[in-house]
Amino acid sequence: MVVLRSVDTFGSSSHNAALPVHSAALDAAHPAVFVSAFWCLWALGNVAAQQVIQRYVERTGRTVGAPGFGYGTCLMSVAFVLAFAGFPWAATVVIALAAGAADGLTEVSYTSHLQTLPTDLRGHAFGLSATVENLGFGVGMILVAAALDRYSPLTVVAWSHGAAVVVAVVFLVRVSGLRRRAGVPAARSGSDRSGTGCDGRVR
């Protein structure tokens, strides 16, 4: 999860750097219009998603867990790439809302899953996470800034977020395998083994 988070922040650096460039290219006379509207819609989607997830957890007692982080990363990355594809405003509104919602899902699922770690590991995990996030974003901003001098914003963002999608798919395959292996002994041994992984958590 931490590796995927670092690649995710690398992708985030690409759209943060490329959005102002893309916005200026769309309307040189009003370069802030697109980027401002996009972030406003993104924030609405983000807040809405977190509220929905909070109510879901309260109502069902279940969490989105590690798979939610993987799927959310895929959706968010694809949405950010589509934001630079030049779609009409109506479609871009939906894309921005989807990007914000997916970002809200990844944030909640990532943080809540790290909080399930044992106490002696939790602090180290959050510290390592903060380190790789800042490193990924900082290195990404340097590389993306250089790449934008030669390539279009769409190309730069597609490559950066494409890497996040690839790592997310590998992560989801890994999580799926761990969940299946955790469920096999529980299914064979009945209720007396119900505490050995039936909750589906990746440990």
C-alpha cells in the first residue's frame, strides 16, 4: 500500500503541475478559469464521497479496506487523465467530480487500513507513508516540470497516472490472492476458525 501511495503521489504531482498549463492553453485570456473550476468540482466530489463512505461504515459496520484503495486509485488516475483529453465542459464536470470522489475513497481507505495495524507498527507505518508521499510528490514535480517543456500536459499526465494504474492492478491482484488464501482454511474448518482471516483484511 505504501509503494502504491508513493506512485500515486507521483501521479498527483503531474496533474498539479499540468493543470495550470492546460488551463492557460484552453483560454490564454483567462488562464485561471479551468483550473479553478476543476479544483472546485474536485473538492465537491471529495467531500461527497467521504460523507457517503462515513455513512456506509456507520450503517454496516464494514470498511472499504485495502481493495477500496486499489480501485479508488485506478478510478482517480483514469479520471485525471481524461480531464486533459479536451472533452466538452459537461463531461469535464463529471470527470472532475469523479476524480474528487475517487480521491476521497483512497484517502479514507488508506488511512483507515493503516490504523488497523498493531500499535507497535502503526507509528512506523504512518511515518514511512509520510516520507514516501513527500518524496514521490517532490521528485514528481521536478520530473514533470522538465517533461512539460517537451511534451503536452495530456502525455505527461497519462504516463504518470498510467504508472499508478499499473501498480494498482498489481496491488489488487496481490490483495485478491491474500484474501483467497485467508478464506480457504476458514471455510474448511468451520466456525471454530472464524478469527483467522474471515474479515478479509490483508495482514
